[in-house]
Amino acid sequence: MSITAVPRGAHLTRRLIQLYVGLALYGTSSALLVRAGLGLEPWGVLHQGLAERTGLSIGVVSIVVGAAVLLLWIPIRQRPGLGTVSNVFVVGIAMDGTLALVPDVHGLAAQIAVMAAGVVVNGVATGLYIAARFGPGPRDGLMTGLHRLTGRSIRLVRTLLEVAVVVTGFLLGGTLGAGTVVYALAIGPLAQFFLRFFAVGGKPDTATGAGGGGAAGKGAARGDAVASAPGNGDGAVTDRTPEQAILPE
């Protein structure tokens, strides 16, 4: 049974639990990368840089940036889902909560271990909240909205956005390093594995809808996830979904 074939309302309790556990773990994983001090995920670099400049906590900055990005959905006519709005708040709150509990890490071996844990937990979190199918996060939706608006490939749009985010964050004081590279290389395969593991109603299909031309099969080999379209979480599979957009091509 396909992840996209789950009828409206089916497994709703499980999906809600997956959504919020996934978002909370996403915030936890981002906090672990901060404590490791070896480099953050692209948007984390920006959040940390802004936190350094404003004096706000990195979790609060994440919420503010997420809300600002969500406002950009209006002119590009993106439609948020429950997961989109929840993403804005839950990730930032979980991040600040984890940072309050987890002390700074000292020593390269411990830093590497915490960094690895952060990347793996991020993969678990990504699989959980994508498989819940309540809509993409605000940053992911911005990528796919610009892709639809401009006609440029998702690969190009995502690359340009993330390069701009990383460079801006680094110039503001965000941490860019080995952890950033490890995250970029590992998140695709990890998210693909855990998306299949947590799929509600069975494993997700590896074929796209009309016009897909078999791209999903090749995408899966690259670590791309095949999931449903945004909105209420019950849309049909498209050639490149918002969920796929967060994974490396």
C-alpha cells in the first residue's frame, strides 16, 4: 500500500504523533549540532549567526525566521498545512529546550560523537514528519514554490537558496565546518531510509505520477524520498514534491 494511498483521516492519531515527535526531534538534532561545534545544517548556520547578532536564543530566531519565510508563501501562492505551521514553533521550542539541558561538549572525540548523533537524529526526525504527511516545512515550501514560480529546477533553486543562507549565516557568525558537509552527504540516505520505515500504511511508492518518466526510481537511488504533495497531507504524488526538495539530488 502506498503512503499516498492512505485515505483521509486514516491513522490520524499515529500521523499526529509522528508529526510532533518528528518536529521535536528535529529541534533536538539541531541543538546537538550546535553543541558539537563542528558545523551546522545550512539554515542552522543562518539561525546561529542571527542569534549571535541579535542576542536572541537560536530557537527563537528559528521561529522568527520560519514565520518570515512562511509569509513569503503568500505572494508565491503556497498553501501551508498543519505540519507547516507546527514546524515554525515546535522545532525552535525543542531546540532551546535541548540546549538548556545539554551542556557544551569538549574534546574532538566527544564532538564527533555528538555531531554524528545529531545527524542521525535529524534523519529520523525528517522521516517521521515527512511520513506524517501534514505538509512541508516553511523553508522547504519556499524552495518548491520558487521552483513552480520561476520554472527553474528544484536542484538549482535549492542550491541557490542554501548557498545564500550558508554564506549569510557564516558572515554573521554561524558555525560552518565538517558537520555541515557530513550533514549534506548523509541526510538524503538517512531520510530516505527512515521515510520508508515510518511510512503510514506501508512503504511509499517508487514511481511518480503522470509525467514522472521514471525519475523517482533514479531519485531513490540518490537518496530522494517519494512522498505526497503538500497541503492537508492527502495529495497525489508529483514528479518533485516539497518533501523531496529537502533531500540532496
